[in-house]
Amino acid sequence: MAEYLGPLELVGDRWIIGDPKREGGSCLVLTPEGMEHHRPGAPEPLAFFPWSIFVELSIRATYKAWHASRTMGVLNGVGGGYMEAGRDGCSVGGIRRHPYEPWSVNYAHHARAYSGNHVHAVRVLFRTLSEARALHRLGDAEWLGAAVVRLASLSGGWALSMTRRVRETIGDLGV
């Protein structure tokens, strides 16, 4: 079984976005009810966000941990901004309802690099679940595990082709 897809990782029996052990960082724990924002070593979450408050969610992920630094954000901006970088390079964001407002929270990058295929697949996963109004699937550990196994094994290709294959895979799983 695949245990990760870019920043999305199985830790014990829970799916987590970000590195739960990285000092000074944070992570998001996906539960059936919503997302919990955690700091390493803290017994209680900093905040809880039920799935029902989101109109849409998206995920940003840098390929390497140092890409999420402030310096890399400046360099990326000067160079034309062709990739995710900077302090918000590793974040989950979206639109919350009632009142409709933008929302985002950063997470800590893992020590390992994220592959381009994994980053693209996890982005399309979030976009597809948002469009299908099925964000609660992120909190279904069994469903998400099956999705990660299939998505992690997809090989590269043109972005459009990869997007189509990710959407087909998610559709095969009942979304």
C-alpha cells in the first residue's frame, strides 16, 4: 500500500498533510468530521475545520522543503513565478461559506522531496473532490487510502493527460 502522495501521508491509521514531526511546523490531520490543525508535540489541535464549512479546497505543495522558504519566494517572484514557492508554497486553502471568505493554513514540508506526479495528482484530487462537493472523502481513511494507492502509481505524461487519468481514477472510486 502506498503510504503517501506528495504532502499527504498515512501516519498510523490517519491521513495527514505535512510533516507532523517537523520542529516549528504544523500539519493537518484529516478526520471523518473535518481537518485538525496541529503543531508537533501539542496534545490538542490549534483549530478544527469541519468539512461542511468549505465551498472548495485546494492544496499547494513545493517539490523540495527549501522551496517553501521566504528567500525562495522572493527569488521565484523575481524569476517570473513559475513554481510554488515561498512561505505559502506548502498550504491548504479555499473558500469558507457563511460568510464566504478565503481561508488558508500552512503545513510543514517533509524532509523528502515530492515528485511532480504526486504533487499534480494531489492537486487534482482536491480540485475534483471540491467540484463534486465530496470533500468529506478526504476524511474517509479507507477511501483515501484506496485513492492514494491508485494515484501514487500513475506515471507522468502531459499535464492534461495526467489530469484526465487522475479524474478517471477518482471517478472509478465512486466520486
